[in-house]
Amino acid sequence: MIAARRLSLAVLPTPLVPARRLGEHLGVEVWVKRDDLIGFAFGGTKTRAVDVVIGDAVARGHDELIGCGGPASNLCATLAAAAARADIPCTLVLFGSSPGPSHPNLSAMERWGARVIFTGVPDRASTEPCAGLIAAERASCGRHPFVVPRGAAIPLGVLSYASAADELDEQLTTAGIDPDCIVLPVGSGATIAGLLIGVSSWSRPTRLTGAVVSRPLADTAMTVETLATSAARCGRRPRPDLGRLELVDAIGPGFGVPTPDLRDAVALALRTEGIVVDITYGARALAVVGDLARRATGPIVLWHTGGWLDAVADLGLGRDHP
Ligand SMILES: *Cc1c(COP(=O)(O)O)cnc(C)c1O
């Protein structure tokens, strides 16, 4: 594997902070890994993958970016901003059809200068073949496009999250904390797959608990295992320890659909710690922290993956109030 060349978008390490009031409320010691403060374009944890994947692509001579996702994709929004920084054109291929300009992530993609194309069918998997066709067309014009699949679920992207686990391990040592588990939201599975690679070589027995927000548990488990195993091999890291992984169903009534419990989780984070979490990802992970509190044998680390664009739109900030 080629040594990763970063664009240096992410400001690392992101803070690890105690969440005393939140912990008192839930009845367990809670720490928060603030990847929401990663320092670039509201990208959250995704910025880690974009940083190395696009840095490496640019270093290998690619001069255009084609990203895949949905209209609510934080990855695509971050790709648009990264392409602006790298000074290369960006096309984003989104599944479905345009939900209208009011969607915060979609308008961010456009405001950051990307060309947005819809596949016209709701199937998420329709994006990569369409991106492949566009890439072939661009190549025939003498360009060197680079295609980023949904979730940046390629070995270099996954390995950026293994480095994130290495980063947290050092912070835990400095702070003198031995967490029982790390909780984070799971979509494509790339983030947790990478974290699993990193955590597998920790000397502390910390487990990883994923709140699965978009797909059936069995599918997600298989994807995480495949991604972790293949990325570990590429990165010459030890075989991931699947015994440390636990996935819980956090889909509820559907991807991104709010419920009273999730609204309560958003309010709890705001009113105890002043922390902003979104309904799609952060609130679901926080709800799982609440469920785990009773059986936790040590502190819980909530990995705050970002989601600010959705969260801020949800809070109604920036709108005109009568
Ligand atoms: C993408 C995303 C996730 C899920 O990450 P995957 O690697 O797709 O599992 C979680 N939280 C936020 C804010 C995200 O943008």
C-alpha cells in the first residue's frame, strides 16, 4: 500500500472531553471523542477518510473527483469542500431524484462548487455504476478522474479510521481512562471497520458498539467484517478481533426519521453539555449509550462523528423567525 499523503484538512488529534453532566444523567462515566470539531467543512469523522483518499489520489495525478452518495450524504458534502481546497472539479452522483434545494447537505455540496447529478432511481447501489460511466467519459476527454464510492469504503479510507483509534488510544493513556466500550453510529460500516482494526491491537479490552442506522444488522455485520479484514491486510495490520464488535439495531422507523426518543437525546446533549448531535447519527448513538449505561463496567466513550449540517438545520438556526 502506498503511504497515505494527506491534504491536511483535519486538525488532529480531535479533543477527548469528559461529559460530566451527561454522565450523571445517564448513570455512567461518559467521555466524548469530538470528531465533530475536526476543523474542516462540518465533515466530522468523514474528513479523516477524505483527507487521505483525496490526498493520495491527487498525489497520483488524478485531476477530477467523482463521489457517490445520497442527498443527505456528509461524505459528498465533505468531498465537494475538499475538491475546492485541492482545486479540482468535483461531480457528485446521488441516488434518487432531487428533494429540492432546502436540503442542507445538498445545498452545501452545490455551494462548495460541486456538480450534482441524480441517478433517478432510489436504489443506493445505482451510484457507483453511474459514476463509472461518467469517469469513462471524462477519461476519454483526457482527464484522470478518481471515483470515491459511498462511505469512502475503500482500504485507504477504512485505514484512516484505524489511525483514529490509535489517536484515541494515546489520549486514553494520557487521561488515565480505561473505557468499557466506545459507541458510534454506523451507516456504510467503513468507520467502525477501521476503528475495529485499530482497537484490535489495543492492550485494554475495550469493545466497540455500533448503532446501526440505515441497514439490516446481518448485512451490516457482513460488510464490516469484509471491510475490516481486507483493509487490515492492505495496511499490514493485525487481523481484526471480531469478538470486540457489537452491533445494535438503531434504525427505528427508518433512516433519518425522527422519534420522540431521538428528539429527547438531541435535547439531552444540548442541555447537559451544549453538544450538538443530529437525528440521523449522533442521537441514535447517544440513545445506545443510555441503554448500555446499566451494564457498563467502566466509562463509555461516545464517538461524536459529526452531522452538524443536519443538526443545525434541525435546530432551525439561520431561518427567519417572525
Ligand atoms: C457517514 C457518517 C456516519 C457513519 O459512518 P459509516 O462509515 O458510513 O458507517 C456516522 N456519522 C456521521 C455524522 C456520518 O456522516
